[in-house]
Amino acid sequence: MEEPHTARIGDNCTLADEIDELRRRMTEEFLKEESFTSESVMEISRRLDRKINEYMRLNFVHNR
């Protein structure tokens, strides 16, 4: 069984990679919009939250 942070998704991308990419995109969008509450920043933030929750669930199941 692979470690949760190395579980492959999509085109050879790990869940941790996807989280890092969403963080980067959220930062870029914030700098462009200059607002934490712009709809585009909030949408990326919600997607990031879901991925982090998925990561945490995988770690919880793996560590049982």
C-alpha cells in the first residue's frame, strides 16, 4: 500500500502535489485580486479544503 501522500491521482500527480498546486494558485489569485474574499480566491480555497480533508482521511485510515 502506498503512503497517502504518494497516492497517485490523475496523470501521475500525487495528492500532496495537487495540494501544493492549489496553494500556489490560491496565492497567485490573491495577489491578482488583492482580496481574500474574491469569488475566485474563495473557490480555490474551497477546493484546497476538500483536498486537505481527503489527505487527512487517507492518513487517518492508513495510520489505523
